[in-house]
Amino acid sequence: MESGQQEKRLLMTTDKGFAQYRMESHHGILIIQLHRPNRKKIHERIIKALEQFSENAWPGLLVVMRDTAQSIWRAK
């Protein structure tokens, strides 16, 4: 995650372990956590999250997109 931090990039992953960084300084983390993931479903959830939050809103934001719900945390 370090090089992404240096380049101020949004991290997109299916690894729910990245939720541990929700209260740390970062440039945005999007976790896709689906019951039966496939390329189409993952893509749809990524697009929905990117449409929901502007580029300027992502720093410090951690979003977990699930099949029918989402969770949002903002680092202080």
C-alpha cells in the first residue's frame, strides 16, 4: 500500500483485511466483498462506488461494498 500512498491512489481490493487501515491516513480504500463474486458483479460495485463519491471525497474514506449494502468509515 506504500507506493499507492506516495502516488495518492485509491486502493481497490477484494481483500477485507484492508479494513484494518480504516482509521489510518490513506487516500481511499474500496473493498468489494460479495457472496459470489465474479468480474461483472465486482465491476458493477466499483462503478457504483466511484459514482457515489467524488474524487475529492476519497482521501481518508474506506468503503466496503457488499451485495446489497455498504459500510463507510472516514479516518480522522
